[in-house]
Amino acid sequence: SKRLEGKTVIVTGASSGIGKSTAVEFARTSPKNLKLILTARRLDTLKQIAEEIKKEVGEGVKVLPVQLDISKPDQVRAFIPNLPKDFQDIDVLVNNAGLVKGVEKAGDIKEEDIDTMMLTNVTGLINMTQACLQVFRKRGKSGQGDIINIGSIAGRMGYPGGSIYCATKAAVRTFTEAIRMELIATRIRVIEIDPGQVETEFSVVRFGGDKAKADKVYEGVTPLTPDDIAETVVFAAGRPENVVIADMLVYPNHQGSATVMHRKP
Ligand code: NDP
Ligand code: 8X3
């Protein structure tokens, strides 16, 4: 889309799943003139993805892989000042990095897992948002830019075995809603996309690398693909400047809530 031409886009958690697909989808949609900053902890994977993107769309998209652990406030603080000058004028932030650890119920949840989820999904997302708002506020008369937060159905309702993850995504949802109001006198758009079940590394991470347990989550169903969500992210970013896709809930066809799934016997 012409509307994305010339933009600088950051995707957090671009090494896998929805973030990776989102990076590729931005490049495909605006192959002529785009700057993409791919961030995650796994730098080697980001470098490979940058190569894949270049191979597919050519040199019109400038891709910069940057190692960044968003759960570390000092890394987020240093992130924008350390970008090459021609990548610092960020237009779009996709706050996608996030994770779930375990299925333990309250009383048995590991402290370490609580911290990891909170520091990544909540503190990390907030710190990234604050960093980019510094840039957005300087643009135009009142400020301009897009913040696209990946929430979850888990932020709209709790489910057993997901209390901390659900709480983190509920925090994302309320933070998003509040800052949309705070920024109402600006041209900054605040967008939330809430996926239902998407097959990515999400469940593998949840079960500490146990692929067999992860596969069970998707038994008898056809989950969304990360590309399905990537399309909605790029759609939202590509709307005319006055249009805000404030909030989108996206399910696969078999899903009716965080826990209601129709499984083929
Ligand atoms: P993946 O596990 O495939 O991808 C998660 C990404 O987040 C990875 O690129 C990972 O990169 C990155 N990440 C994790 N921790 C950090 C960190 N501390 N700093 C920087 N990057 C980090 O899962 P998904 O693609 O499914 O998840 C993407 C988002 O979508 C998450 O916010 C998730 O909560 C949300 N979501 C997922 C759903 C699903 O069913 N899959 C449904 C609804 C929402 P690395 O390990 O290299 O750092
Ligand atoms: C991931 C979806 O509800 O399966 O956000 O945990 S859920």
C-alpha cells in the first residue's frame, strides 16, 4: 500500500510466529520504500529473516535486525538512541513480543515465571511504548505515529491455568485503552489486535520446549496462522490516517472463547 511508503516500522518479537509474519507482510505490502527494524533476543534468527525478506522483495525494504530483550528496562532505554540515525524516525511500533510460561494454577506458579511474563508482556510493552512516544510526539503539529499492541482473547477473560498470562494481557488492554484517551489531541493512533488461537512457538515456550504437549493444544482444530494476524496488523497500519482500528478480536472458526473450542473427534 502507498500509505506505508517511506515508513519506519519496529516489530518486537520478530524472530518467530506473529512478529516474523508481520515483518514479512509489511515488506510484501510496501516493497518499494520501507524501513523495518526487527527486534528479539535471538539475533541470528533475525539476521536470517532479514536475508529472507531481502531475497523476496529486494532492496526497496531496508531491514535492520537488532538484539533487544524488552524485559530489560536498560536495554529498552538505550534502544532508540543506539539505532543508526536513518532508522530513528520511527512511525509504527508493533508491540508483539510476549510469552506464556506454564499452566500451573495460583498457589503453584513459579515466581520466576510470574516475573518473566509480567516483565515482558507488561513492563516491556510499556517501556517500548514510552520510548517510541518520545519520537512520535515530535512529529507534526501534535504528534503522529502508530502503536499496535498484540493483546489476546486472554486479556478479555481469564481461564484456568492462565491466570498470570491473562492478567498481563488484561493489563495490555487497559493500558492501551487509557493511552488512546491520553493521546486523543494528537494524530497518534493506538491500536489493539487480540488473537485467539494461533499456531506459533507460543505453546512450545509455554511447555518449556515440550513439542508433544504443544501439539496437543492444536489437536482436532485448525488454528489461525501467524500470517492471518500479520494481515490484520498491516491492514490496521495501512488505513487512511484518520481511521483507527481501535480494537480487533480474531478467532479461528472453531473457537468461541478462550476455552470454548470445537474439536474434531
Ligand atoms: P512466538 O513464541 O512464536 O513468538 C514470540 C516472540 O516474542 C519471539 O519472537 C520471541 O523472540 C519474542 N520474545 C519473547 N520474550 C522476549 C523478550 N524478553 N524480549 C524480546 N522479545 C521477546 O509466539 P507468538 O508469535 O504466538 O506470540 C506473539 C504475541 O502474540 C505474544 O504477545 C503473544 O502473547 C500473542 N498472542 C499469541 C497467541 C497464540 O495463540 N499464539 C494468541 C494471542 C496472542 P526471542 O525468543 O528471540 O526473544
Ligand atoms: C494466547 C491465547 O488464550 O490460548 O494469547 O492463551 S490463549
